Amino acid sequence: MSSEISPARRALVWAALLFSGLTFLVSWWHWWTFQYGTFDLAFYVQALWLALRGKWMVSLLNVPLMGNHAEPIVFLLTPLFAICPHPMMFVAVQTLAFASMPFTAWRIGRGLGLVPGAALCLALATLVTPATFSIAIYEFHPEALAAPLLLLLIEARLARHYGLFWLWFVAVLAVKENMAPLLVMYCGVFALLEWKRERRWQVAWNVLPALLAIGWLLVYGKVISPAINAGNVDYLQLYGQLGSSPGDILRKFFTEPHRVFGALRTSLTQGNMLPALLLPFLALPLLRPRWLLIAAPLLAQHFLSYRYSEWSLGAHYPAPFIALFWIAAAEALTRFRAQKCIAIAVLVASAALHSRFGPAREIIREIPGLASVLEEREWKAQMIANIPDDASVTAGLGFLSHLAKREQVISLHHIMKGLKTLSIATYTPPPPGDVVVIDYADTLTFNTVAGYYHPWSHVDAMHSIPSSDRLLNDYLRQAQWTVESRNSVALLRRGAPPAIPALHGTPLKLDEQTTLTAIQITKRLPGAWQIRMTWDFSGERRRFPWLMLVLSDGKTLYPIVKGICAPEAGGGQYTEEWNVVFPTWMHAGFHSAFAEFYDGNEAAWHKKLPPTDQTYLLTLIKLGDAEITPGDFTAPTPR
């Protein structure tokens, strides 16, 4: 860099480059290794892929892009997506937007009168704070853009750049519908603070922007959303514990205030969003309550929700608060003489609190397992590589964004949950498509905490819902499938299955509807086996056994999950094959092998999983002893 660039400028550039490189690398790794755990990125990939083809209905949520949230800002990415139609383009844009924050914050800090050292440290804190890092590696969501855009809006108002103010105001409004009440509060607070200003000022800077925000919220809430959402996403259910409708919630706020206070107590004591926002800034935002008041509509939206992710780090929800809490801290800092010392303390606290908040600890814990994840990634990518571009696909969360550039893609978690998004209404999936991809080791798709994977349950006093296993079976048995399997992943292609010779043996009855006729290792290689099972199903299947192959070298147990046995089968006799490839992290040598059949649904729901917990064991069958050599796929020499 040239000598004319100040040390502060160089520090900001290097910080932005380091932040961008680190967060994008982590994000790419999680995406590339099929570890993304929501459908957000896939939704926007499919939405813009369809938009470029003149189509609008996004099958992932069965709504157009604007039917899920009011996010017209996403359409600005359409030209970029046309040039670079890769899912990570969205993440790259999000990363660069975050990387711009310290430059805006530096200009704001100097404009507020902070000394250069204090302005620099506080600007760097926008990137170092745990909330920023947490959001930056959380896939993609347009609400994340609220953080840098709000800083630009605040800067434009402080600098009295009216044109830029309107540009950034509209941009923030286009991020998501919940930005409208925040912007209304923003204008209202400043209208009160500037009550001595002339009428023309008030109209230009406060009244007109507020009217635009109110108008947009009404148009979206009363016209656009009802017309194109059609009840497929019911966000009111996030506040079901407060009342059954907006009017009921408002009435019970006065007649049953314990509901609201109970929700706040839960979110404030069990979540970490508020301390993760306040403590890195040394609680300085509390000295400028105007910004907390501006944030109040969004704080209420999140802290009154029942959903854990709304009031904790780990998703995009804290994004607007990063900008608001930062400007509150910056204004508070102007009151102190020791500005630089306090700003350094803010920067140090922001870095140190990664040990308490955010994903840094989880990322460090991932390091020892990188080699095994990379190994899995290679064969998973090979399994999905031959899926035709025009095939309709149902897949788990980790695969969705890789397969989203097609007209029909369905999330497996919707099938297994059996309810519409954020709703108690029954989800009726479309007929099975061409391909179904299931990873039974994917705990984010088979998520019991989020309710995606559940046993037979009561939705309310009058209605119940079948187990996720049964819902998957109901979906799959509408068609015939050929199954390609490897360890925990099953890829089902629609079509008549090949004839697999049935096995004969001593039948083993697992329950009234399920009998295991025989199980046998039909192919053996040093590094892989093929296991065949013949089943006899009678009546309506209610319990669906899971299979785990457990190998023991006398010291360590090595579990390899297959998942649900024959989820595509209806009644009668059915024979399936499962391919097991021994991962390289297994020790080579002599092993004893056991087939452990268990009630995977109940085991996952009650967190009592084999092989360490045998509570839900159905039966254990010894398959014999063998010499195992992971990575060796040569045929054994005949003796």
C-alpha cells in the first residue's frame, strides 16, 4: 500500500481482508462438506434460478420469494447470480457486506469526535464481536445485510446526506418486513429528539420516511403476503404461547400478563443474544437508551418468540442489533476522556468473549475430525454427481443448496415433520419426485429439538401426527425405487428395483408388523461389505427398525449407522442391500461384527442412542469375525 494511506486505514483493510478470508473459508468448508443445516441458502438459490427463467413459485416452501418474507433486496443479486450461478455467491456478497462495516464505523466514529485510536478500535470491534462472526458463517440470509446497511443509514443521517439517507433507508426496508417497525421507531425517536427543528426538517427526515415504512408494511401485510403465502408459512405460531391471534395476544397482554413475562424470562435466561450483544461493548449501549428504544420492536419480536434461535447466537437474527448496539456504544464513548483505553477494552472484550459466545469453540472442536469429514465429503459428492439437472429431488438439509438449481426440490425435513413451516396445519407433500437423498447421520435434518424428527405426537387436543419414520414411509411407498447406499446415505431413484434374491433363515419377529427373515454379509472386501436383509411386513407399519453395524477390536466400538430399514417398503416380503465402507479412521485388524437393530425414532427423541445406550434395542445379531483393512477394496485371495 502507498505511503499516503494512514495506519488506521491499513489496519481496517487488513482486518477486513482477514475477516473475509476466515469467514468465507469456514463457510465454504461447511457448505462443501454438506454441513449446512437450514434451507435458507437453498431457498434463495432456487428462487433466483427460477426468476432468471421467468418462474416464481419456489417449491422448497411452496411460495414465491416474496411469500416467505418481504425481501426485494434479494432481486438485486439476480445479475450477479446470472454471471456466477453458484450458491456461495450469496455468501460471498454477505461476507463482503460485513467486511465493509469497520470502514463505515470508522467514519462515524471520527464524525462523532472520537480520537483516532478510539475510532479505530471501536470500528474493528464491528468485525471482532462474536455476533458478527456467528452470522457471517451462518449460511446466507438477507437480514444479515441489515447490519452494514443500518450503519450506512446512520452515517448518512449524521453527515446530512439526504440522497444517501433515502438510498440506505429504502435498502434497509427491502431487507425484511420487520425492518419497517424498526425504521418507524427510528424516525419517531428522532422526531422527539429533534422536536425543536423546523417543520420542513421534520417532514423530510422523519415524517416521510416513517410514512414510507408504514405504507410498505401495510401493503405487504395486507395485500402481498396474503395473496402469495396462502398459509404455507405461519409466523404467528412463533407466539402461540401468547395467544391464538394478534387480537388475542393483545388482549391477553393485559388480562394474562404472566404469558408475556414468562416468555421474556425464558428468552433472557436461556438465550445468549442479549449478553452476547452487550458484554463485548462493555454494556456501553445502556448509556444511550435511545438506540435500545429504536431496537425495541425487534427485541420484542425475538424475545417473545418460543423459538430458541430467535434469542440466541447461531442464526441471522442479531444482525440489526450489531449496528444499533455499536452506535449506542460509540455515542456513549464520546462522554469519556479515556476514549482510547475504553475502546481498546471493547476490542479486547469482543475478542475474548468468543470463548463464551458464538461458534469459535465449535469450530476448534471440528479440527481433529477434518480428515474424516473430508473423506465423507468425497463419496457423498460422488453419489449426487449423477443426479440429472432436470430431476425433481427430495433431500436432507445438507444437500439442498447443492441441488437447488432445478424447478422441483423438496426438503426432507418437511416430509418428516408432517406440518407446514411454523404451523400446526398438516403438510401435504407433492407426489414423490425422481430422486430422494437421505443421510441418516445428519442430525440437523433428523433434528428432535426443532421437531423435524419426532415420534407419534399430538398436535393439539383433537389431532395427532404419525411418527417421522411413518411419514417418510408414506411418502416413499407411493412409488418404486432403486436404492444406492453407502454407510448412512441412501440415494433412491424412481424406477423398478432390480430383483434381489431373498434370503431364507430363522425368522426373528421384531414387532407385530415386522419380521426379519434373514440377514447375511453377501460380499466381503477388506475395506467394505455388502449386507443383505430380507423382511416380512404385515399390516400397517408402525415401528421402523434402524440398523447400526457395530465393530469391535476388543478395545473400541466402531458404530456405522445405516438408518431406517426398508423405509420404501409397504406390506409383504422385501429384500434390501446395504453397502458398508469402513472409514479410514477405523483401526485395521481383527474385528467382531454385530448388527444392532433398535427403535431409532424413540432413541433419538429420548437421547438414548446405541451403542452406548441399549434402552431401545430391538435385537442384536452377531455377524461373525473378520479382518478389516479400511481403504483396501481388492478382492481377497482365495484359499
